[in-house]
Amino acid sequence: MKILVTGGAGYIGSVLVRLLLNKGFAVRAFDSLKFGGDALYDVMLNPGFEFMKGDIRNADDVKKALDGIDAIAHLASIVGDPACKKFSEEANETNWDGSVALFEAAEKAGIKRFVFASTCSNYGKMSDPDSFVVETSELNPVSLYAELKVKFEKYILEQRKDSKMCSTALRFSTVYGFSPRIRFDLTVNEFTRNATINGEQEIWGEQFWRPYCHVDDLARSVVLVLESPEEKVRANVFNVGTTEENYSKGMLIEEVCKVVPNVKVHYIELNEDPRDYRVNFDKIKNELGFTITKKVPDGIKEIYSLLKTGVVTDSFGQKFRNI
């Protein structure tokens, strides 16, 4: 099979490209290179890989990208609440208009599989703070980022569920860990970076919850769906992570302090947060056999070790964040 990875030079995309190549798939990465192409340097000469620069908002680019493709892993988007708020027009054009156009073009091209990278941010805030949300729980998007993810999920899973193309939505946990396109504006990576470089970290609202999953495991979930029987994944949605990896911000910084010595933590009381959710991941485990290979402490150790080498000379630089 030949897989198109949109956003293939990104934080998760660059990891997914390598996983697919290692499993023997032919891969075409499609990316606008908004954040550069450094993450793909070492795979450019792989005989199973090709790169195509383009934008999913451009119909001609998309048509060329789809030529000869069997399945799509759709990761290209304006990612995260802050980026979508700052670049709202681009977010609407990319995360909705461009995604719909890509889906429709893929249908016309006869592509068999379409895996969409969605987010657990779709849950917003739990109505019951003592519970866990599941795939059938009410969605409560509280940002443009999540609103657009929910909108496109409904499009592929409800409006187009009878499409000949097999579509699956994966609601990713909050990602962390090392990637060729490393980011330090993600909670685990950011806390570890700040603790390592500055020796301190502010925690606003230590009681609020999120699920976390290593970038390697999120990428593995995409491969798993591509390899799963169609009847298990068609018009289906899965939370991606593991139930044991739900952490409050207070718990996260405690894990950071176990790895990074002498960190000063400043707790700032915050009684309201628009996002607060704990997620259950039994469905993907029971139906597809998905299990994680790394936990939050492993990711903290990765980032700490990377920073201690000194190879990253400016971890606060623009290239390591999305805005």
C-alpha cells in the first residue's frame, strides 16, 4: 500500500512517516512546510519515500498528491487552541474547507482508507468531574480548534458514513515526547523544558485533568487502524491513549520533579478552566488491541536527556512552537 501522510513534516507526522516506512509501506509526505522540512532530512533518500510540497487548500496540489495513493493519514491542520485562535481564518480554511476538499477528492480518486487525526479536546469539560468520558459521551468543544475537529468528525462519520471510502477518526490524547520536529509548547515537554533550563515552573490550576500519550504511540495507532479489518474501523471513532495516563497538572509537575532536580514550583490558584476531562480508552484496547509502549515519565526523561546534551541551543526559539 502507498500511504499519503498530510502534515508529514509535523510533530506527529514525521514520526508516522518513519513507522510506515519501517513496516514496508510506500509513503508520500505532503506538507506546506510552514515549520520547515528539517524533520524529513534523513528519510529523503529512502527508496520507499517521496515528499511533495503543497497545501491542502490548493485543489491542484491535492490532486497531484493523491495520484497512486491507496490510503490517507490526514494530520495536516492548524494545531492547538492558541494557533487556531490567532490564525482563525487559516484554521477554518485548512481544518474544515481543506479537509472536506481532500476527502471529496480522495473519494473521486478511489482511495480505500481515510484516517483522521482528531482530538480529545472535543470533550471540553466533563459534566461530572468524578467520571471518565468515552467515545459516546457528549462533545463540548470550547475552542475553534476543537469545534473544527468535531465538525469534520461528524462530516466523515455521519454525513459520509456510506462512502465507499473507509473512514476512521482518532481522538488523540495530549501528545508529548521526542519527535524529529520537536516542540516545546506541549504541556509535558514545556514543563520539562522550563524545569531543566529555568529551574522553575508555574502551575495554573493544578487540579485540572487531561489524558496524555507519547507521540510514538499516537503514530502507532494510525498504523494499527490502517492494518485493521475494515469492518472494525469503518465510520468509527476511537480515543487514543490509555486510561491510566490521565494526569492533573499537579500530578504532571510531580513527575517532572522526580526526573529534574531542584525545581521550584509556583502553584497559582485557578478555579475555572474551560478544558477539564478524564478519558477512558477501553474501546481501542478491546476492539483493536491497542496498548501503549511509553508513559509520561518516559517522555519527561527523553526531553530532559535531550536538553542536557546541549544539542538544542535555543529551546525557547520560534521553531520549537506552533505560534
